[in-house]
Amino acid sequence: MEDALATFPAERILIFTRPSSEQRYDEGIDAEALEQRFGLPVEQAK
């Protein structure tokens, strides 16, 4: 994600994840941490 944001001036980050019942492992997506790290609004779609 960091590499993509270095070359693309995004206005927001949209993350697609599987519902918990379909995850084979903990995807470990923390939308708040991403917002703080990159300074962009983050939306998570399941």
C-alpha cells in the first residue's frame, strides 16, 4: 500500500476483506492504524 501511495495521489483508502466466518487466517486489517499512518480516510468493505 505504501508503494502505491507513493506514486498515486489517493483521496482515500478502500480495503476489501472477507467476513470473519470466511477468513482462513487473521487478516489483521486495522483501519484506524492505516488512517493514522497515511493521513487518509479508510473505508473497510466486507
